[in-house]
Amino acid sequence: MDNDTKPKQQISTASAIIVAGFLIMVGIILTKTSNVKPAPKTLSEQVGVSKADLDACIKSTDTTALNNSINDSVDKAMVNVSQRGTPYSVVIGINDVKTEILGAESYDNVKKIVNDALIGKVTKAYTGNVPPPTASDHIYGNPNAPVTIIEYADFECPYCKQFHPILKQIVDESNNNVRWIYRHFPIHQHSFEELVAAECVAKLKGNDAFWKYGDLLFGLLNPEQNSISNQL
């Protein structure tokens, strides 16, 4: 009897060792797998546009025509500006009165300018030839608002990033009396690549997606950390 049971115990012990080793190995694999973080979504994917669709749109964009259109608008708007920069804004009010905002003004200063525009008043009249709003413009706020702020900005400009939430607050608190139009004025290294992507998002997903995407782009003020095209 003793001779018959001893081999069985040896086989059972060996099997247990094998099973235990297998379970340990599976546990290690599962632990490593659970620690692997999924690849972060691109900016376009965060607003509902696939990377493939964005890349196809960017590839098909006539960048020469787009650049010429931007430069023409900037030249007309800033014809009398001695030193061009971003952000640059033109405020159009009641009775078509116009004034300009150079740089990133404070909330209080912008609020005063807007309140004056609502009664047809400006402290200093704008004398440029800013192109009037068109159907292709990106508008935030009431499309039929009596006061219009046309801003020329750059997605890599730190002052534009600072000014962006101020204009948003002005529009949000205006009781539908102010609309904000965003126009491009690329100055920094990657800003033209970014604005092309933003235009594609607008084309593929609409005006609301453009504004959400713009908010995300302002988070890429240090794009050298990763390839800009991989993040768009």
C-alpha cells in the first residue's frame, strides 16, 4: 500500500507546482497589461473627428489659397497699424462705429469698449478696412448680435491664450448683444499647421467643433514635446 500511494503523491505535487507557476505567470502578464495606458486621443478625436479624416482633409487643403486669403484679410484690417501683432481686434457697434483693441486688454477695458459700442460710441475711431463678416467666418455667440468683435489671433500666441477666455466671458455675459469672430493671423512656428487643422475640423464637424478645437489648440503652446502633427 505504501509503495502504491507514494508515486501518486509525487505526481500530484509536481502538477501543483506546474499549475502554480502557470498562475503566477498569468498574474504577471495581467498586471503588466493592466498597467498599459491607452494611447491618448488626438485633439481632433476629442471633438469627434477621426485622425484619418483630419489628415485627408489637411492633405486636400489648398494651403496657398488659404494663406493668400489670410494675408489679404490681415493687410486690409491692419492697414494703419504701425506694428502688427496678435491678438488684434476690431469692435463694430451700433451705427457701424468701429474701434480697435491692440493686444490682450483686461476684462474691464473690453467691457467698457463693448458698452460704448452698444450705444454707438467709441473713444478712438478705427480707420482701417477690416473685411466685413461673411458666411465663412467662425462665430461665437448670437450671429445677429448688434456688436461684433473681430479678432485676429494665433493659436501659439501666449497673449491670445490669455485674451481668449476674456472674450468668451464678454460674449457669454452679453445677453446675446455681442458676437465674436475668430480670424487667423499665423506668426509662430507651427501656427499655420494648426489653423489648417482647425479649418478642417470646422469643415468636417461644424462651427461648435471649431471653437472647442481652438480651446484645445491653445493647450499646445509647448508643441516641441511631441510631433505637432501627431497631436492634431
